[in-house]
Amino acid sequence: MKLTLILAAAAACAFAAPAISQEAPEHIVSLYRAAPGQQVALLKWMSQQDKASQAAGVAASQIYVHTSGDSWDYLVINPVTTDAQDKAVDAAAKQMGLATGPRASIEFRTMIATHTDTTATGPQTAAQILAALGEK
């Protein structure tokens, strides 16, 4: 039920983005289900990616850990980055000896069973969204 509410809120924000995008930043919202036995490896990988991001001046991921309900392990929220930021993160990752590009994608996929990504704006309250839409 909570997952449905989270995804519905994210979808609502994404569809309303043209009306509210000036006030709320856009984020990438991802749901990950770790491959069996790979939860710790996945968290270590995400921690290393956060270190590369922070070295490049990009915010670390916000990670929410599943506690009950649907079959996902981690909900991860990241800012939408520019091409320049992506290049800076890749350069930092290379300097740290981390895989980048297609190799990083293949490495990442060894630790997950499934994932999904979407973009959403926020965080916002329902009242803020309604105000941006000209509703009361």
C-alpha cells in the first residue's frame, strides 16, 4: 500500500511538472530489489558511487530501506544532473578506481534482481502542488 502511494505521488508530481517545475527540483526516483545475497554488495557499491558524486560536488543519494509491503529493498532519490556534472562524477569515479560507463552498468546489474526509475519533482506538500496548479 505504501509503495502504491509513493509511486502515485511520484507519478502525480511528474505529470504536474510543467506547472510546478519552477518551484520544486526534479529528482530521479528509483526502486531496487537486490539480487539474492547481494544486499551488502549493493549498498557498498552505492556508497562508492555517493563518494564519487560528493567528490564532484553532487549530492549523495537519499536511500529509504524497505520495512514491509511490496517486494523492493531500497527506494533511492537522486538529483537530475547536468552533462557537466555527469562528466565530473565519472572523472571522480575513475580517479577512485571505480568502473564507469557501460562497465559500471554491467557491474551494477550483477547486484540487482530488478529496478525501475522515474522522474518526479519535490519534495512538496499537496497544498503547494494545488497552489501551483491554481487550485484551492
